Amino acid sequence: GDSVTQMEGPVTLSEEAFLTINCTYTATGYPSLFWYVQYPGEGLQLLLKATKADDKGSNKGFEATYRKETTSFHLEKGSVQVSDSAVYFCALSENAGGTSYGKLTFGQGTILTVHP
Amino acid sequence: DGGITQSPKYLFRKEGQNVTLSCEQNLNHDAMYWYRQDPGQGLRLIYYSQIVNDFQKGDIAEGYSVSREKKESFPLTVTSAQKNPTAFYLCASSAGGSSTDTQYFGPGTRLTVL
């Protein structure tokens, strides 16, 4: 079945440091890939997405490129801020031969803490 | 403003009781979903609905039930058959249920069994 694996956390960085959170996936078809962010006590918000190979999603300084050859969708940001402290989830939605229903399969989440 | 509302924010249940979690959306979305989140884990799909009066089981449907009588509403009942219901429950919706559609999430309901 489909699965998503994220790098082990938590991740602790100083403000303005470079961020990478690794995400790899296993899927049988041609999934869409997503990064969601969750702030304490809240629901998830879409950060960015990519729907086909080599697409780059970007938002708020975050980027991720859909790499089919390495089945990866790593999240990067050049300079993190304290306000980026949150839990980040990588997820995929499988396009199972036209019978997809949009089910998201999530990684376990990576806690990011940014210190001033 | 369009969005998804969930109520209540916190819910306490005694052993053996059924409880119903509310989810309402005014985004005019066809598809709606219920996920469960446990500490240190990703979200897992409980039930989903792509259209009014139709819904399907997700990966962990045992002990849960849903209804979809209106497009904007998708309530989840946690029954006494659910052995470990304490968790954070998240409702989501998307325009059409396609794999490329973005799912929009509500703020969640935290259920605690006493």
C-alpha cells in the first residue's frame, strides 16, 4: 500500500538557519504530493503541493520538488523564522486509475522548533 | 468567510457512551473526510464522502459511524465499540475528491474518554 516516510524529529534550529525536512514515498500510481503545517492546537493548513513529476511547489519561502526518480518531496526553506515553529506533515494522494477519492496518506510529522 | 467549523473544541466522554462530533463547511465542496490524529503520528482516515447520501469506510472505521444528509454537514459518531477513542479528530473537505484537489481542514475536536 501507499506510505510516506518523514525524517525523524524533532528538528531544532536557530533563526535564519537553512531548513530541510526529508520526505520519501511509496505509491503504485501517480500521486499528488502535499506539505501541510499544523500549529499547536489547530487543524492542518496546506503549505504547498505538486501534482506531477518535476513540479515545484512553493509558498511563504518554502519549496519542495516532486522527484519521481528518487520518490522524494523534500521540504526546504532558506531562512527560518521563529513563527515557522510547528509540525510539518508530508502527504500523498493516489490517483488509482481514475478511481481516486482524494484520500491522503500522511507521514508521521516532524516537529520544528526555531529559536531566536 | 468560507471555511470548515468543528464543534465542540473539547469533548469528554464516559466509558460506554456514544458521542457525535460536528463538521460543517460553507465552501460548497462535494467531498468530506474524517481523520484521527494520535500523538506523534500522522493522520489516519476514518470515513469519507464524495457526495450527499453516500460515504465509504477509510482505514480505521471500526467503532465509528457517519451520515451525509446535507452537502455542508458530515457528523461523526464515536460509538462505545471504539476501544481507544481518545484522540484529536479532524474534518476536511475538498472540491471534488480528486487526487489533485487540496483538502481544507477544520480546527479539530479533542475527545477524551474519562
